[in-house]
Amino acid sequence: MESELKQDRSIQADVRPASRFLRFGLASMTTLVLGGIILGVTSATGMLVMGGHSIWFRAELGLMVPFALALGIVAAALPRRGLSGSRNPFIVAATGAAVGFMCYYLFPRWMLWGHLNVWRRVSWLHLFWVFSPDFEFQTASCWVAAGALAMLVTLTRRTPAVLVAVAVLCVLAIVLPAPAFNLLTKNQELTVAMVVPVSPGVSASKRPFVFSSGPHWLDQAGANAVAAHVLEDLRTSGLPGQYRITDIYRCGAGKKSLQIIVLDPPVPAQALLPQPDGTELIYVSKPDGWRTIPSQAPTLGRSVEVRGPETGRPYLARYCVPDAAGSGPCPAIRPD
């Protein structure tokens, strides 16, 4: 009898590591597959937060490998008895979501420490935001969802109810992050048109410099339509003189806004012009400040920064357009 008990114990000892190893492998592979599905479908359908940036997208895919290994270790380490009971799916999903959030927080910062070595030049605020907010938001939502789903698939009985819940959560992980980010950051499709008076020897029909960043790229035909609309707005607003559009920039997604900035030399040294909130707004530079048309209009907390010319610099002004993630270009406008 005693020999049989010893034999049973030895068999259990042999089975437990195999069971844990299988859980590790299944959890890791499921995390990679589900995470890849979420990111791939989100990217293919154009639903990445802020349209996505290729460098951040590749970084997130690369960091998913250590995340999958970490989740596999947690799945293998959890005791089977502690996961039994009617509340098992909720406990398992919460555990996976917690692991996903922890890995989202630690791994990008580890990558920054190990590969970029710039911690000595950043402030304590970077403990919360290392990369751009859109990358952080996209990574957190993907990894939290992938962690919860992978743990459900690995550690629960794959009943029809569980599989339906996994499918629904996977769809929500694809569909919800972008509108949630847009709502929290008050993202919008902002078009900024820079306007100057027509100078002697320069044609009023000279094509503007067109560029954009975001999911809705602005082509030349769209820029021509914007330019015609801007000139019509200037005429109906009662601004005298002849104008031409030098730059047209578009960023963001969501409700449409148009900010028209008329640079009538001399341009003030520096100004922060609040972005319109789902409307059209005209700013006209004056020697003593800026005129706003209309005088009262809804605006956002973000502003377009306009800087006047610096001594020895061959440009009329420079402007910076921050998007919902807090970044944007700062091009210069030449007088010709």
C-alpha cells in the first residue's frame, strides 16, 4: 500500500510540471495570437488611436513578446485549486488584465532605460508618460484586453459562453480605444490655414504647401477646396485686400474644425491662439495684438503657437500645431 502511494506521488510530481509547462506555452501563444489579431485588425481598419505611428506600432509588436512570456509565467504559477469555483472566469480575467497593465507600464520604460539611456534627461513626469499619449493608450488597451482574454482561454473551460465573451471582448478591444481616446483628449480633425497678403510679383494662385498627420490625409484636390473655402470666408468676414494661402495643415480625427491665421506684417513676437472646438475661427495679426473673427467662439485648451520673425532669419513667421497627443510640426513661412 505504501509503495502504491509513493508511486502515485511520483506520478503527480511528474504531471504537475508538465501541466504548468503546457499552461505557460498556451498562455504565451494565445497572448501573441490575440494581441496580434487586435493590433492587426485595428491597423487594417484604420482604427488605431491617432491613426497610429509606424515606429510605435513596431515597438508595440516587439514588446509583445516579453509580455507574452510574462503572462505565460503567471499562468503557470497560479495554483489550480485557487482558480476553482463559479467566480473563476472573473478572477482569471482580472488577473490577466492586471498582468497586462503592469507589463504595459514596466516594459516600455525598461526599453527606454536599456536602449535609449535617457533617464538622466527626463523629469519625474516621464514615470507616467514615457512615449506619446496615443502610444501609451493604445498599448495599455491592447495589452489589458489581450492579457484578460489569454488567461480566459488558458485557465477556464472553453464553454460557448466563455468563447462568446472572448469574441465580444476582442471586438471591443478593437473598436473602443480610438473613440475613448478622442473623447478624453477632445480630439478633432483640425485644419490650419496660414494666410498672407499677396505681395508684389507673387501670384495669388500660387499653390500652398500641403501636409498632414493622422488618419485623414489631405491631398492636393482637398487642399484646393480648403483654399477656396478660406478665401471665401475672408471675403465674407470683411477683410480688405487680396490674400493667398501659404500652408494648409491637417491633423487629428473626429469633428471638423478650421483655424485660419492671417499674418499681416508686422507679426507679433509670440502668441498662443486657441484652437476652435468644432467650428471655424479666424485670427488676424495686428501691430497691437490679434483680432478674432468671430469674437466669441468655442475653443479648446490646445493652442497654435505663432512666433514672429527672428533677427537674421529669412521667414515671416513660424507656427506650431499640437495635436491631441501634444505633438506637432513647427514649420516656417517665407515671405515669398
